[in-house]
Amino acid sequence: MFSRYFKIKQKYNSSATIESILKSMKQKIANLLPAFDLKNIRIFYFLTAFTSFWFLAANWLFFWLKFMNYQQLGIIDAITFGAGLLMEIPSGAISDLVGKKKTIVLGTGTAFFSIILMASAQNIYMLFIAQLFLVLGWALNSGSLEALVYDSLLEKGREKEYEKVMSVSSSLASFITIGAIFIGGFLYEFYFRLPTFAWGITWGIAFLLALKLREPKIDSEVFSWSNYWKQLKTGTLALLKPELISFSVVIFSLMGGYFLYDFGFLKPALATAFGFNVFQQSSLFAFLALVGASVVLLVPWLRKRITDRKGLYLLTFMLGTGFVIAYFFNNWLGIISLLLIDISGYLVYPWISVVINQEIESKHRATSLSAVALLSKVPYVFLSIIAGTMANNSEIGIFSWWIGIFILSSVIISTLIYKIGNKKSRLV
């Protein structure tokens, strides 16, 4: 018996076996996480993970409303979001001046500082300052991190893996966020500041990880103001080409409507109006995120059965209907409204991305997507103030109803433009 044990032990202690096990493990990791063997990509996966712990996603509104009312929140949200939108533009120039690694370190460090300040806030002014620093940190981190990932792959001649890396990191972020939202509900029940402090700790770890990044020796993109505005103009004009202009109406409507719902306080405000408390919202939002992440997988299946035009019209109808019917609910049946909005919202970007990739030549595709993302966010600055005022007067359902009507009307406008375009093409 003992001789058999020693033989097995000797077998598994052999260097050849250990090397074989390590090789097998590396292969499994490589299959799950593309380009994991590269240091920067490895750190990127961890950065993605630690910046995705949105513990306060379902409770931040309750935290903020301890220090302000909805109207004040709408004004602060509009100012800070507008500032963040403007900061996105020069962040590319900063990245070129000081380097991508230093910009990411600065971005994660600023975000960490702002979240801890937010968690410690004693009044509306501290929250306002914290939010301003937070959007600055996000702006510095966003484009720089993606550029560093691409350049790190390009440096090794593996830029074709970029799409896989970003896809896997996106899935990783989604699953971590789902778990964090649920856990955040328990943390808030224990102490209302705890989810924000926990969120800050994860960004602190991200800051330490960013320090370990290496600046790529290759620079694939040099920022300049003239090139930025030229590209933005070109990408926007590409969306107005005859074969795409009718699509553009629903594209802006879909992206703008879902962003208004998902990014700001409209989603938790509606859930609150439906009677869901803090803990219930954490469970509900985790469930909605899980449903949305699963539904995204249906895009290829759906596209085989209906045209892109019908698909986008269907999503617009679902999104608009979700907003409209929110007006009629004041109890748990409001889940129907939230489900319609979330499901359509999760399908919006991948489907729009497919349409733009098909209709626009490759050199303008990324710019067109960026133009859509930027321009669809601009109305948020103004609508956030209106939403805050109406929510303060217990009229968030009315606000939602009008947004829904606007979104639904975009289908009619798009259809008319499409029919007029067809008539003109037949006459030519």
C-alpha cells in the first residue's frame, strides 16, 4: 500500500508532470481569456473586474436623497454629466502628452479619491465635488485603457485578438456587476454608506493594478483637435447617407432613450414609484441584468428571422411602450415596464453596431458609432433637470410617458423618411 502511494507521489512530483499540468492550465486560461499571456492584457482583465463592482447600482439614489431632493439631484446630474462629456474630448490629448499608462493611473486614482469622498459626504456640496472628480476619472480612464490594450496587442503583432479580448472583458464585467448589485443590497441594509465604501475599495485596487501596467512602445493613434472634429463630422455625415438616414432616426431614439433610463436616476426613480425598496431594487436590478445579458445572445438568432429594419422598429416599440406604460403602474406590476425597457436596451447596441458595420465603410465605422454615442447623450443634460423637477413633484410617470411617446413617434418618422426615399429612387 505504502509503496503504491510513494510511486503515485513520485509520479506527480516529477517535473515533467508539473510542466504538463501548468501547460494544460495555461491553455485553459488562454481559451477563456484571449491574450492572457501578455502582462498588460492580464492586468486589463483584472482592471475590468475591479471596476465593475457596482455595489451601489440599486441604492445610490437612496443615499443621495438623504442630502438633497430630486430637483437638486437633476441639476447636479446635468452639470456633472455635461462636464464629463466635455472632459471626454481632451482626455485623448492628455493621453498623448503624458502617456496612456500615466493617464490610466491618474484616472483610476482620481476615481478612487472621488468615491471615498462620496462615501464620506456630509452634505450636497461634498457629493457635487465628488461627482465632478468621478466623471473626470472616468473620462481619463475610458479611451486610454482601450487604446493601451490595442497598442499592447499591436506591439506583438496580435491586434486581431482585440475584438475577442474586449468581448470577453465585457462579459466578465456583466457577470461581476450582476453579483455586485445583489450584494450591494445587503451592504446598504447593514449601513447606507457601506456599498459606496466597498465600491471605492475596488477602485483603489484598480489604481494599484494600473501602476503595474507597461507603456507600449508603439503608438497607433496620435490625438489632434483638427483630426478629432474632422472624424466626428465625417462619422456623423455617414449616418445621414440616403440608405441609412431612416435608420438614424430610430438609432438616436433607441440609444438616447436607453441611456437616459440606465445611466441616470430614472431607473431607480421608476422602481421607487412602483413601490420597491432598497433591498428589493438590488434583487430586481440583478435579475434584470441577468435577463438582459442572456437576451443579448439571441441577436444572431433574431437577425436570421427578421430584417434589421423590422428588428430596430421592434426594439423601438418595446422601449417606447415600456416608458409609456410606466405611467399606469404604481405597484409591483411596474416590473413589466422595466423588463421591456431593459430587454430592448440590452439588444440596442449590438444590433445597431451590426447595422452600422453593414452600411458604412470600414474607415468610418468606429467614428460613426462614437458619433451616435456622443450625440445621443447630449439631450440627457437638459432632460435630467426636467426629470428631477417632475420627480420632485411626484410626476416621474408623466415624464416617462412623454419620453415613451417621443420614442414611439421616431418609428413613424423613420417609416415616412424610408418611403419618401424609395419614391425618389424609383423616380430617378
